[in-house]
Amino acid sequence: MTGSDRPDAGHSNNNDERPTGRTGGRHSGPPADAAPQVTPPATPDAAPHVLDADTADEKRTPTRALPITHNPDDTSEPTVAISTIMHNGDDAGFEPTVAISTITSDGAESDDVDELATAPVAHETPETSTDRTVALLQAARAWLNQDPDPETQAQLRVLINAVDDGDTTALSNLHSRFDTRLAFGTAGLRGEISAGPNRMNRVLVSQAAAGLATYLRRRAASGVTPSVVIGYDGRKNSQVFATDTAAIMAGAGVRAILLPRLLPTPVLAFAVRHLDASCGVMVTASHNPANDNGYKVYLGGANNGAQIVSPDDVAISTEILRVAADEHVLHLPRGSYETAEEDVVHAYITATAGIAHTPRAQVNAVYTAMHGVGWDTTRRVLEKAGFDLPTLVDAQVAPDAAFPTVAFPNPEEPGALDLAYESAREVGAELIIANDPDADRLAVAIPDLSSASGYRRLSGNEVGAILGWRAAAMAPANDPDALPTVDAGTLACSIVSSPALHAVADAYGLRFTETLTGFKWVSRVPNLVYGYEEALGYLVNPGTIRDKDGISAAVALLSLVSDLKSEGTTLAGYLDLFSEKFGYFASGQISVRVSELSTIALVMTRLRESPPTHVGRIRVDEIDDFRWGLGELPPSDVLRIRLTDGSRVMVRPSGTEPKLKVYIDTRCTVGTLVERRSAAQAALDELDRGMRALIA
């Protein structure tokens, strides 16, 4: 592959900034005239500092390159120094201010930042460990006094008593629960169910509900009563958290509507628009471990039922923290809430079934709900659309908060689909479809005789590409030889998803947009026809819902496979046709789970401090740092490494789990299908080896 073959060549967001006629690479740095940003200290009563993306866009200037020098006579990496200004050790919320400077051959430093902001050092009497323990116990007892849950009460009481008896392990445990607080952000809340502000529990959820209610009232037009629709899945405490939310919202003067029973996340996202609600809350932790739960927030009105983004997350967080500081949970007023009729579920089923035409051939499929809530709704949608019902993985079809047959209830995890493979072999299935526990994601597997299981799970990028091709082919016709107009339909995916969707958009005269990771961004793209992210999230019907939906994606995929079967081909054959038309795209991922989040920060700093000149044996062309935003994208802790062969590597911390994630994408457009596959896979293997060495 040559540099001209790169899948995102011509992308307006990036190429305008890319130097031409360059012999070396580059590492993008902060805007030349931007002062370093210092995060204010985090305190229990202060909102977490989140940069307003809209403000960042207004102030953004072109990023400046920090050169990566390729010296043919010197195999060593270029030396890049990072000067760190340290703050008072008690200011745990401060991020060190960093200035990057290149060490030149004569030892002189050329600073990339003209002035460095410094913070005054506070001169205070140091707090003793005894003082800290007393304060910690005081906070724990105050929390205990407002906890309505007997289970978490008992947990906390045991810990407090153990600390009183001098148990250092219990003291450390108590610190982990009370030294910080689960941050409310664009992902809402998510964490382990347990006692304390750094866990998910009824106190934290009640504070979140009261703070969100205040935000909705203040945001509502004069004389208008804001409304919220609340859904919940089958996880531990989901229904309890949902009913607490409904009662507290109602007590605060918000019209609260609880969905009639446990239901998939897509039904809640649909209901926000269908009921014209001001807001939606879904209690779920999606595919997280069994003892986790979470709290996702959607906004109606101009937000069209999408998940919250900045600055709304900061405004909501501010209100939640005010409640936590000033209110006692047991004294919060509670009111009567409504329970929605089944009509809202019927409406979702009808709208979702409507994305498929009458099946041209029935598909022998296997389905698993991964111990979640997807099956009942999926069954009704498939019946409405005219599909034969699939064979079920009986052990995983009913909701079970313990998720007994899987280590992690995530169809991406090794072993999660083993029971589905077993069922598929028994019935000779042509297709396996799997939802995650809240059914907002879809996994797909197809027969593969070369696999020990007899089946191969398709990657999220493979499914995303073929559903994108289907969407593009069904979109209003556009001239692929003309520049897409402003009103042209748009295909969108996250920056860590495969560039394959860009190739599809170009071939069909559609616009293409990349967003930051998360469907809160993908779903907001104007004129969206279809959007996806590689983590098994797909949006095939943006006119109905503005979030990923594993049920509608399953219907779209079944409809495609039905059409292919009627034409005498399979999904595997369709993937080959895709590679012949658009090129062969190979994708890989490295996911490193850590016990200490500081490990991730150290790796990201090292990559910025010493930008690699090669990944494996493939030369680096440039490295884009998203810390200050890039193009139209707001700031994010992401590095994009572009290689001279057109490959791409993305590195970022996970937004929901303690993981460092690396995404690798390669492409080949020349030669036979076999040659394309071989070349793209060889590049993928080389980059995988190289990145594992770099992040070790």
C-alpha cells in the first residue's frame, strides 16, 4: 500500500493541517498561543472540571507540529523532554502543567510553550493521619445516617467498626469509598454497587435524581412542567434505583413516568422522543461486570433524545454536588409518579419492525440475550417483521443479574458466545445474533469451518461496514463523482472505528463524519443516515431513535442475510464483495486492563514524551494529539498515529473501564482478494507487535 491509498485521504478535518512535501513526520502539539490549562482542585463540594467543547471550538487555533526526526544514521528515538510544574501535594485534583520541548543536538532546549502557568503554593499546617481518619469516619457516619438500603448500611457499619478497632485494611477500603466521588459526566454514572460516594447505591442515585430534577426545572420554559421517562434493566438494584428516581423527581415537581417493566435501553431512548419528554434516565451498566450498575441520561427537545454532552453534564453535576452538600437523602420530598402504558413498547416494536421488508427467505439463526432483557422485545419485533424465530440459547435467554454462564456479560469477551456456538452447531445455524444485557449492542457470528467452534464472530468494524453499505445503498441517490452537498445524507462513526465507512460514503456520494468515541457524539451528527462504533454499537434508524440499538441492528442484519440467501449467497460472501469493491480493511485491538489508573496516564505521557519514529518496522508519518481538540473535534485524551503505508493506530484510555485501548486499522486496495487480505493482515500483525512493545 502507498500513502495515497490511506483510507481517510481527502478528509477535510485533517488534510488541511497536514504539511506537504515533508520528509519526516510530526507530532501535533498545543496551539502556539494557548496557555497551558490547569485543572482546578477537586473537592467533595465542587463540580469536576470539564472543558466545554463549544468554548474549545471557538478558541481553537491550528495545532503546531513537534517534529519527529528520522535520522538514517541514528537508530535511537528522538529525545523529547517534558517539564512538569508540580503543585502542592495536597492538591490532588490538580493536573501537572506540562511543557514539551525538544532537546536539540547541542543540548539546547526549544520550548513549545512561551509561558508556563504556576499555582501559588499554600503554606498550611500539614494534616495528620489521625485528623484524616477522624474526618473520614465522620463522613462515613453521615453517609450511613442517610442510607435507606439495609445491605449497604451493613457493609458500611462493619467497615466503620473495623476502623475504630485499628484495622488498616478496613481504613484503606473506607478511603477508596470516600476520598473521591463517582463523577457524573457524559456517560452519566457507572460503578460497583456498594456503600459510599465512590460507589453506586441508593444515596448516590437519590442525590443524582434530585440534582437532575433541579437542572430540569431551571432549564424549563416559564410555566412548563418538565418531564422525565425512566427505564431499567434486569441488573441488581436497577428497579430500586429507577423507582427512587421516579419518586424523587415527582417530589421535586417534575412529571415522572416509569416504563412499565424491565426493558432494553433502546426502548427508553425511543420513549424520550415518543413521549416528548424533557429527559430520559436509563438504569443500566450495559455489559459491565455483574455487581456494577449505572445511570444514563438523555435529553429531549433540541437534543432529540440523545445522551447528554458538555456543557449539560457539568450543569447537572453542579446541581448533584449541591444536593450532596446541602440535603439529607431521607428528607428529600417524594411524590407520586406515573407508570407508562404498554403503548410505548408497542410503538417501539412497530417502528423497529418497519425498517425491514417482508423476508425473501427465512434464516436459520441462533439468538442469545446474554442473561439480559433483550429477548422479549426482540421476539415481538421479529414476529412483527415476519421473521421465523431463532433457536434460543436457553441458559442465557432470561434476565439474571448474576450472569452465571459468563465471566463478563459482554459478547466481545472470549468465551461469552461459547454456548451460542454450541447451540448453532446443534441446529446447523446460518447466523448467530447476540445482544448484550441491555440490548443496545449487537454481536454477529457466521459459520467458519477453519474455527474450532465452527463459527467466527465478526468484528464490530465488519458488521459496521456491511450495515453501512446497506444504508448507503438504500439512501437517496447521490452523484459519487460530485462533492456531497450540505443536505446529503451522512454516514458517521467514531474516530477509533474503521475507515471503511469513509470509503462507502465516498462511493455513494454521501458525507462522512468522524466523532469522538461514544454514541452521544455519533447520534448528534446532522443529516445522519447511519452511524456506528466498533464496540458493537449501530444506529440504523436515526429517524426513530438517537442511540445505538442492538435490536433494530439485528432486524437490519437479518433482512440483509435474508436477501443474500434468496440470491444464493451468504454474509461471508457479502464481506468478500465488500473487499473487492472498497478494499480489504483489517482491524485489531489491544486492550490492557490495569489495577491502577495511573498506569494508563504514564503510558500516554511516555508516548507523548518520546513519540515513536516507527511502530514495529513501519515508519511513522505523523502523530495527532487530541488533547487540545483537532479539526471540529473537542479535546480528548487520544493519540492518532499515522503510518507511511496508510495504516492508522489510535491510543486512548477507556471511558468506562480501567483499560488502555489501542485500535489498529490497515487497508489494501490492490491485487486479488487473497492478496489484499494477506497484505492488510501482515501490516496488522506488524503494528500489533510494535504497539505491544511501545506500551509495555
